[in-house]
Amino acid sequence: MLAAATMVPLGVGAKSPATAALKLPELLKDLPEVDRKFALDHLKDLSDIRARAFAGRGDLIAQVLSLLSQPSGQKRGVILVGATGVGRSSLVQHIASETNAGTYALDKKFIEIDLAKLASMSAQMSQSPNERAPIDRFIDTALTRLQSQAVFVLRGLDAQSLSGPGTPVAYFLERLRRPIEDGGLNYVLLLSPDVEKVLPRDHFLRKYSKMIPVLEPSEGEAGHVILSHKPDWEASFGMRILDSAIDQIVRSAKDFLRRLNPMELVEIMEETLRRRQPLAQQNAARTALNDSFARLAQALAKQQRTGAVADYNEALALIQKIGELHGRLEAPTQAEVSPDHVKNVMAEVYDNPMIAKGQDFKKTLLAAIPKIREHVIGQDEAVGTL
């Protein structure tokens, strides 16, 4: 059990000019060293992190900024609900970075608190009722100091943390109840749909926050997200990305993965770029060449034993493949990413050869049903079920 503590509301400090430009250690410099160190270990300043390329989501950005800009006493909390990888963190990081750059008129630092990491504080909770636990010192010093100068980004809330009042995270949230209810705390809470479902309907976070869903983007929006990364990618990897490759990655994700997850699409393109780098291409070709030589030795030995035509043809095919691999090693590498490169990487990553062939398995199967009916007589019901 957590030690009992006096419910001390977060104080309101004087807001210094150009808060967003100040570094977190500067804002906490007057705290006792033990409290300052503890806070710096458990807080992350998102304002100082350079955001990756970001595109779209203009309506969401406007909603979040509008709520965070409300005067004290108004509802100033935001709950972003979305699946992992759909772009919640990227959205917040973009707002934090652009606010720091002066793009958005919000003189606030964006300070992240990982609630999952906070749960590890449970081992540090004081068992003595006369001694303040570290989590209480953390709230009463650092968070009090930062309240008027920061937007707190809360992440890592899971269903287990909401299972009872005795968990460290539940205790931490309860300590924030007063300033949240008073409208004196700016925060953005990142939730997955599963956790949002188990958050009690009468929970104070629901009452004093605006819930904003972060949905899967459309094909056009997803393509725009990938396209926004293109200049940085081409500069970093030193190769050209065809616009048709970007169209392909979105189309393949929709047709075969049945989802458009922006972060997943970014990772696929970056994996394709890594594999298209000259050194990576050469290493892949050498690995395939060594494997082909080993298989050829086995095939030749088998053909000598059996004398079978099939074994001879297998050895011949391997010899042809070795010649092609030698050609790849000697030929100049192509410094570009094409639709075929994207499809081949996706086929390997998701273990689905249909992606490389550009064949939608479902559509292929549906197209084959009439032919199946022709060859399977008297089983119309079974074929229809299939």
C-alpha cells in the first residue's frame, strides 16, 4: 500500500517570459538537489526534441491548441485516443517542437511523464507515515514549480493501473485531481482504445477533459505523411524515392494489411531504404551467392548419385542463379526506390508473397470461385461457405 499523504494542491507559480525557450534544468534550478535530480530523471522535455517530418492532421492540431490555450478555470485537458502507431505521439511532438520554434502562440513547455515508468516508484514509497514518499515530493516540488509553465503529456496508462486506488499511477492521478478540477493544469493524456474502454465513465479525467479520437488516415492523408519524409530520407540515404513507390506502399498496406498505420508505413519505407543502400545490396547478393554455391554442391552430388533429369535441371538452375548474382555484384547499384522494391520488402517483412506479385489473396480467391464450382460438383454450399 502507498503511504498516506496530505492532499496538497499544486501551486501556481509566476510565469516567466519565453517559457518555451527555457531548458528544463533552468526551470527547476531552485529546487533542493535531491528533488531536482529526481525530477530530471522522471521528466522528459519534448520541446527540445526535433520533430520528424509531419503532415496533415490540421483539424486535430487546432482542437488541441484551442483546449490548451483556455484560461485558467476552464477545461484545459485533452485525451487523445488512438491505436498504437496511428500518430498520437507524433502529433504531440509536432505541437511541442513547433511551439518551441514559435509557430504556435502557446508559451508552454511540453513535459512528458511516463506513467508506466512512474509505476516503478512503488518500490520507493515510504512505509513511514511521518516521511514523505518520493512521489509526493515529486508532485509537491517539481510539478508544482512547472504547473503554470508546462503542458504535461501523460503516457503509459494501462488497464492494470486503473484496477485499484492502491496502484502508484492511480495514486498519482488522484493527487492531480484538485488542480485538474480547478482548471489549473494543462495536460494531454495518450490512451489506447482498450484502456479508454476500461476508464470508468465517472472518472474525473473524463469529466474535465476533452476526448479527441486520432483515427486512421485516409489513403490521401497516409500518402501525404510519407511524402513529407521524402526530402529528409533522400538526403540521409543518398537515393531517389519515386513518387510511385510512395503510392505503392499506401496501396499495398490498404490491400494486404487492411490498415493505414502512419508509423508502420514510415518504418516500411525506411527498411526499404536501408536495404537499397549499395553496401546492403552487395552484402545481400554475397549472402545469396554463398548459399547458392552450397546448394549447387549438394545438387551436383545428388545428380551424380541418381543421374535423374530433375536433379540435373536443379543444378542447372542454380548455375544460372549464380551467374545472375555475379552480375548484380558487378553492376552499378541503382540509387532509387521503386514500387517493386517496396513490394518485395513488404512481402518479406509480412511473410506474404502475394504482396510482391501484387495479387490480393481475397480477390484472387473470389475470382476463382466460379472455376472451383466447375470442378467440385454437388458442393455448392461448401464452396459458398469458403
